[in-house]
Amino acid sequence: MPDNVTHEEMDNAKSMSIIVTKGTLDWAYPPFILATTAAAMDINVTMFFTFYGLALLKKDLDLKISTLGNPAMEMPMMGMHMAMPNIVSVIPGVDRMATTMMKNLIKKKGVASIPELREAAVDLDIRIIACQMTLDLFELKQEDMIDGIEIGGAATYMETATKSDINLYI
């Protein structure tokens, strides 16, 4: 506990927990944006990464977008918004093209990258938990993950979630 914070202030602090289950580029933004924004607003944040969300904690990050199952996906092109029908996902290279377009749009609009948001999360002292069961299931090691995280299971998350003011599942 920081020296300038009293026990009463800590007891009255707002808290938020987020379960992160998706590992694609488009699904990486909501949990990191919400977590870093909340932390910047002095909300204590815990992020629990499980199943495919665990990929967002890998040191070697290669995020992609999947057009499959995303009927609302539109990309600004040629002054319009072009919808990406689900059927295009069967065409080889479409996901890679959509990923490249999204990464270019993110860069062009000055949106922080996921590596930058991950770094901000660590710098903001967000508690980042990698699911031990998922690590074991996918045969990953802590060395494969970024620094500044902890390893824990569902019980570790539940201990925090039961005390949180806000619980999100993304």
C-alpha cells in the first residue's frame, strides 16, 4: 500500500475485474482500453486471461482478425464503409488482408497498439493473472509470457471478483 493512502481509502477504493477470453486483434482492444482507463481513474483493476485470451500475454505477439462470425465488420474504404460478408472468410488470405487493413487504420488514426496498451497496463499496476490451467492445457510456460504478470487459477480470480464493484467478461 502506498505511504500516502490510508486503510480507509483502500477499503473504499473502487475495483474492477475483467475475464479476457478472446485473442484476436479486434477483441484485444476492449479489455485493455477499459482496464487502462479504469486504472487511470484510480480504480483497482484485475485482468484474468484464460483460454484464447492468454495469447494476448505472449511475448511474441502476432494478433490477427477473423472475419468469420463477425457480420458487423465494416472497414472504411474509398470514402465508404465496406461490409465484410461471412462468406469471404473462406477465401485464402482474406483474414490476413483484413488484419493488415485494421493495423494500418489503427496506426493512421493514432490508436495505441496492443503492445503499448499491455505496457501501460503493467505501468499502471493493473493486476494481470494468466490462467494456470490454460497455460498447462496449451503447454505454455511463464517464460513465454510478458513480464509483470502472475499465474493463478479460477480460485485466484474468484477471490478478487467477489470483492469487485465491476465484473466484466470479454
